[in-house]
Amino acid sequence: MIGQNIRFHRLRRFMTQPQLGAAIEVTQQQVQKYEDGLDAISAVRLFQLSRVLGVPLDALVEPLNRNR
């Protein structure tokens, strides 16, 4: 669910995986693993993602409401 939320908010900002990775200092492959739910995401990384994506932290950890 968190990975889906990251992907949703990244696409809303018209960002690519490499752009998001550069912003949080990880590779595009790591962003892909986060979005696919293959790798765990630390609290620090979640905070970085929320800041870069311009959303509150709970927008990444709560079920996605597609009507936002």
C-alpha cells in the first residue's frame, strides 16, 4: 500500500523514478523496489519522500483515496 501511494503521488507531480531517486539520494532501481513493495522503507526515508512529494506523511501510509 505504501509503495502504491508513493507511485500515485510521484505521478501526480509528473516525476520520474530517476528524478525521485535523485531527490532522496537513491537509485531509480531502489525507488522501483519501494513502489513495488519489494524493499522496506525506513521512517527517515518516508519522511524524505513526503517532503519531496509535497504531501503529509499520512498520505503515504494510509489507504489511498483516489478522490483526492
